[in-house]
Amino acid sequence: MTRNGLYAVIAILLVAIVGFGIYTYQQKQAQPGIEVHMDSQGISVNGTGS
């Protein structure tokens, strides 16, 4: 394998790793959750899920 081919394989692997990292970060941010707020007016619960 030539050096240019090796550099191409390394570049493709790096792009795949970065893409997978971005994908998993977005999936983590989209997970459903619950927000609970307590203030002088009482307790409020907000669901961010489906």
C-alpha cells in the first residue's frame, strides 16, 4: 500500500470516528427526561419525553 493510500484510510477512519461521536452526542441530547422545579409558587414537573 502506498503512503497516499494509507493516508486516505486514516482520513476515512477519522471521519467515521468523528461522525459516530457527533451521532452519539445528538442521541444523548434527545433522550427523554423530567425537569422538576421548586419555587415560591410550588413544585412544577415538566416532561421532555414522548
